[in-house]
Amino acid sequence: MVCAASLCVAFAQTTTTTTTTDPVTGTTTTQQTTTSAAGSIVTYTPDSDYFMFRTASAAAPVRYYYTKDTTVVDPAGRVVNWSSIRPDMPATVYYSTVGDRVVVRKVVLAQPAPPPAVIKHEETTTTTTTRP
């Protein structure tokens, strides 16, 4: 409980948790709604299942897990590739807490994705011919 409370403070977000108990069976059900956090992506490694995200410049980065169902969209709401994510890119993440993990459902980039890198290669050939 204390860890969960400290995570909410660290994220500076309000998470709505509803706990109900069935009076007949005594079964307790806890439901947590999806929450959002604005901040910056600190690191992203394509072959992993998480990225590091910071909600404030003074806050420590936190590990946010993603799944194959997690989407990344640009500010206009268009789906973009995960390769569009760069370190220090501002974003808003929509997540739920599943067990001890923060699982991201959607990442909304705060700025358009950078264009793919274009590498221009120019080659000059000089030929000298000597006449006898």
C-alpha cells in the first residue's frame, strides 16, 4: 500500500481505484482506471518491453512497460511507428497498473515525429587521360 501511494505521488497523477465487497459472498473486487501522465521519454530500446519515462525534470525516470497492443500516435492522432520515439521527446502516456507494473496502453507524442534520416552519398570520379 505504501509503495502504491508513493508511486501516485511520484507520478503526480490521481488514480481512481474502486473497491467493492459483495455482502453475500464476501468477495472483494478492486478496479483501477487508466491514468495519464505527461513528461518525457528518457530512453527507449526497440528490443525491450519497456521504456524509461520522467514526469518532471527533477523526478527519477520510471520504467513503463508496453505490449504489442500499445499504440504510439502523433499530436494529430495518427498512428506512427515505435521508431519515431527519441530520447527527451515530450509525450503523454495512458497506462494502467497491472500488479507491480505500469503498463502503457497509448503514447501520444507532443511533437510530430522526426522525419526518417536521409543519408546522401555523393561520389565524384576524375579521369585523366595523357596523349602521347
